[in-house]
Amino acid sequence: MIFTISKDVFEDNSDSNIRELYKIWLQVDERHRMYIYDEIESLLNCEWFKSLPKPFQDEIKEHIAWSGLNPQPTSLLKISNESSGNFSTMEAYEILSTPLTLILENAENDAYFIRALLNNFKKKGRKIEQHLNNGWLKFGMGAGSTIPNLIRSEKRRFDENKDSFPKNSHSYLRYFALIDSDKLHPDQPLKDEKQNLVQFLEENEIPFHILAKREMENYLPDAVFEEISHNEDYIRCYLSLSDVQKDFFDIGSGFPNKRFEQLLPEIKDLYGGISATSKDIFRNRELEIKDKNGKKLSVKTELPKLFLSQNVTQEGLQNRAGSDELQKILDKISELL
């Protein structure tokens, strides 16, 4: 996260203000960056800066030099003890010291998808990887209606302490939600539950991304399905689907216990061109994943693990995505760190 500190903060030489500046600076290091432009003289002459050890002073000067080489960021946390529109040092410390929580519908299974993006889009994922490894970014569970409950619970802490945190409580939150669309076909609008979730996130200014495809498993590259044994016919039929058909297909269950004629008209239109053999297999079988002893495992748990396969590459992910959506997801997360 990039922040700036106003002149009035540097000119406040009270012990309490100096302590708050110490606390803020200890959160910076490789985690955040300070942008300083008009306040350089006030910074260099303030009691807080003069009291810092030389290594810290040198780091601050590096931030000043970086600021001079870069335009002012559009997203900037502004710290001031005078303006109500900015954040006080106490408020800023709360925000800067809080890890960003990446809300996933299943924090364990869906994390494999994020790991695949970091492993294969290394340049865009470098900062995210660093924050994740240092505990500055964490995964949170947010299936269904639990996302609003999670956020309301966190907001309550600030609502109960308005003297220190007078702004709208969502102003202090650090979340990013990554959500499956659950669409069964390209033209299907989001279900009411998803629409309500989007409205809630927007009202609370929580950044989010809704996947273009049905769910994260629909981004698995074709190459990884060759690793699944005992499913040759099912896998062959799946791989014969078009890109759009794969985008909205229930990989684990197919068309369970339904004749093709019983499916929704939009789904029949989407899959109408597949062979009679594929229709029969998708109706009467489902994907099975077994361990080395032949024991059947949960597809919902095991399928996401394939994101860590050596057969997953940037090219394969890119081809399956069919757009720059994956890079945009990484960009959205990086901008919040």
C-alpha cells in the first residue's frame, strides 16, 4: 500500500504523535511505500525523523527519492491529524498493520488456484507471493452468506470504538473477494444470492472479482486431465468440448441423472452439438479420482490440487482463460497490498 503523511503530522512534536509515527514506520520496510512530495523539508526537520537511527533515516530518503521519480499514485492513503477527510496516525496504523484478506469460497481448495497463478505469472505475482510468505496476505473462508457475516463482524469492532475510529467502519477493512459466477451458461445472469452479495460488497466498498467462468476448476488446463486415471471415456468426452462448453461445464458431475431433453433450453443450446455418446456418458457417469490403492476420493477436494501439477503452465492457463482475466485478478490484488 502507498501512503503519504501531511506536513501537520511532521510538525506535531508531541510524544504521542512521535510514538504513532514510530509504529507506522515499523510497518513499512518491504511491506508498504511512503510517497513524499511537498512535505520533504518538514519531514527532514521534524523531531521524529531526527530521533531515528541512521538506517531508518536512509530508508526514508530512499522513499523520498522514489517519490521524485514517480507520479503521484491514484490510490493513496493520506495521513493527517487535522483534516477529517484523511486518516489520523492511529487510523493509518490500524490499516497498514492489518493483513489483506483474500476471501475465497473455500479457503483450502481455492487457494490452489491462486498458487497456480503465482507459480506461472511470476512477474505479476511476485509482490503477492512476498506478502503471502510474510503473513501480510492471508486466505479467508467466505462461502455463500458467510462473506457478509465475516465483514459485519469485523465492522462491529470499529463501530464500538468510534472515538478512535470515527469514519464509516468499512473504511478500515482490508479485504478482496474472489467469487465463482456459478453460471450454467454464458447468458445466465447471476443468481439472486450472488446479486445480493455484489450489492453488499459495493455498499461496503469491498473490492471483488467474479469469475467469468462457472468456477475455478473451469480454468484447469486440458493437459492436467491426462493425469486422472480410470476415467478415459469421461475425460475424452470432456476434452472434446469447445472452449465455451468447458467454461460452464460441471466437471465433476456432468449431467447427473438427467436426460439431455430435460436440461434447461439454454444448456441444451450450449451442448446441443456434442455426440450422443458424450451425452450418455455425462448423464450416467461422473468424474472419479482415486488414490494409489483405488480408494475413491472427493472430486471437490482433489480436483483443485491439479492446479499445482507440473503440467500447469502459463500458456495452458492463458489458453484456458481465453482472455487476460487471470492477469487482471493478480493486478487487482497487488494494488491493495
